[in-house]
Amino acid sequence: MVFTIWYVVIGVLLVVMALSGSVLRRLPLTTSLLYLAVGVALGPHGAGLFDLDPIEQAVLLERLTEVAVVISLFGAGLKLRVAWTDRRWTLPLRLAFGSMGVTVGLVALVGIVGLGLELGAAILLGAVLAPTDPVLASDVQVKGAGDQDRLRFSLTGEAGLNDGTAFPFVMLGLGLLGLHDLGDNGWRWIAVDAIWAAIGGLGIGAGLGTLVGQLVLHLRRHHREAVGLDDFLALGLIALSYGVALLAHTYGFLAVFAAGLALRRIEQRASEANGVGEEPDAVVAQVAATGKEEEVATQAETAPAYMTRAVLGFNEQLERIGEVTVVVLVGGMLSLGELPVAALWFVPLLFLVIRPAAVAVGLLGSATSPGQRSLISWFGIRGIGSVYYLSYAIAHGVEEPVARQLIALTLITVAVSAVVHGISVTPLMNRYAARSNAHEREAVPVA
């Protein structure tokens, strides 16, 4: 009977979301905010349809969030149509490394002084809450391959990178808690966890993305083979890059992000060489509307853009499924009865002081405008990535008293982020877009 009810609930939820998608884009609401509310309503404090304990089911929660994050990271990489040597990468790199490091340090300091955590647990809390989320932050990310807006590009690149760059701090926290080998004087942590795992992950993802992408294009252009089933191409490349990266003891999150970037880079080079222009997806869509999609998929000029467009389209559907699954579970795990008093000051401190301070340090001397820096500071959205790192740490043996404290702070932070960022994203981004358009019109010379 319970499974039957779940069929009905899931069906109603997905149908309602499909029908209300265009309405939500006009309202100060996001899908994640509604999924969170559904989770609360269905969980143990509502209808009682499920009761997921983050400690007892830590491994299950780790796997679910892991899948959701890798799918989203691959999509984020596909959206960024910028050469790896482009100067626009400076801002995401500064945010993903500099700002995130400052965030971990400040959260750890607050954890020790204000929450009474020991050093390892405090660093672990900082690592869990430092990365911004590539799943829930989709509303502030680039809208497609042609979107080169500095704000959106910076937030997308940051979310894509820092879900991997947070891992060394997670391992450091676990090591200080005696749950991971840091090596003598921390040499293993520096050499393996901080350097090799990051560089190796990016290299493996970039190499596999380039290899698979070039192979598919060769088969399509020269043999008219491997046409269609781009959904399998997306799933295969995600799984392959992530799996190989883990086998090599590197960070799989960085690998799948790099694989998406590599696939898009193949398209960019080919489109520029063939004169397709800056909007390849629009060109492909226009040609495909004639009903000759197989021709579009195999022609030398349009095959790269068709491949990336098809893969990204399927990946975005998977991303939505992952979002609804995990956010509903997060809503169900929330319990106001277990809300620590510290959360009442910790969460505002994180969003209103720590994040802006970290962004200010990371972007010191950059060309960003005050308005862009303010929005980057505000949209440090926490979400599924934080839940993944939390469950990863618990699955690796964090003791229950510490785990319970981390769980309460992490879940309430994610929930508050979904609410306050979900309510503010539409009006703030609409206002930003209106100002950007006004500046562009002023910059156009009058004939």
C-alpha cells in the first residue's frame, strides 16, 4: 500500500512541476523550495511516508547525493563555452580556491570558539558548508552556451570547481579526527589529497571527455555511425570519467566537470573552424527543425554542436530528477524539534558575514562591479553538495555526537538557503538583467 501511495505522490509532484514550470519562472519561487516543502509534508513530521536517519542510512544518502552532484557538475561543464586559457576563468578560480579556503577557515574558527567543536570537527563543518551548490544554483548559472555574463559565469564555474576543491579539507578534517591517514607531518595529505587528487581528476576528465567526444564525431562525420542515443553518451562519459578518477585515487567531481568542459571545448573549436558562430545551439535547432536531424548530427559543420546540445538536454532532465529526489529527502529529514539554538546565529553569520568576507578576499582587485560582487556574495547557495560531504564523513566513521551536531547545522543551512535564495533569486536576477541590458543599450552608439 505504501508503494502505491508513493506512485501517486511522485506522479502528482512531477505533473504539477511540469505544468507550473513557466509560472515559477515569473514568481519569487524555485523548484527546490517547493520540493523542500513536499519533503517536510511527506516526512516523519508530516504524513510519515518515510523516515530517513542520516546516520543509519548514511551510505544510501551518500550514493543518492553523489549521483545528483556528478550529473549536475557534468552539465555545468557543458554550459561553459570558454577556452581553458581564457581570462574569464580567473574569477571562478579565485572563488573556488581562495574564497572557499577563507570560508573553511572562518567556519572552523566559529566552530571552535562558538560551537565548542574540536579542530577536526570544526574543519569538517567548514568543508561541508564551504562549497556552493551546482544543483540548487541552476537559476543563477549560465543559461546556455552563448551566455557569457560575468556574474553567471563566475557562479557556474565556482560551483563546478569547488565541489571538488572542498575534498582536501574534508580529508583534513577526517584525518584530524583519526579517520584518515594524513601521513607524517601531513605529507600524504599535501601530496595526495591536495595536489595529486585535484590535478589528476581534472586531467582524467579532460582526457576522457576529449577522447570520447572526438571518437563520436569521427564515427558520425566519416561513417555516419553512432548517431542517436546521446543519452547513453552522457551517462557513459559521466560514469567513465568518475569511475576512472576514483580508481586513480583522484577527485571524481572534478573529473566529470572537466569531462563536460572538454566536450564543450571540442564543439567550440569545431564551430569556430567551420564558421558556425557564437550561437551553435541556435543554429542546430534551426536546422533540426526541418526534420533532418540525422543530417545535422553527421554533417561536419553541425555535428559537434548537435552532440553537445543533445547531451546537455538529456543531462538537464536527469539533473531535475536528482534535484527532486534529494531535496524531498532533505525536507523529510528536517526536524524543528532538534534545531540547535546555535543555528539561530550560525546560519545568518554564514550567509551575511562569512560568505561576503570570503568573496571580498577572493575577488580583491578584480574587475567585478560592486553590484556583481554583492550578488556573488549573496548567492553562495548551499545544497546537495553539502549533504553529500556530510553523509560521506558520517559513512567514514564520525562519532554520533559530533555527527548529530553536523547534521543539524548542515540540514538547517541547506533548508534556509533553499528558502531565502529561492525567494530572492527571481527578483534579484531580473533586476540584474534589466540593469545589464540598460548598460548595453547605453554602450551602443547612436547612428
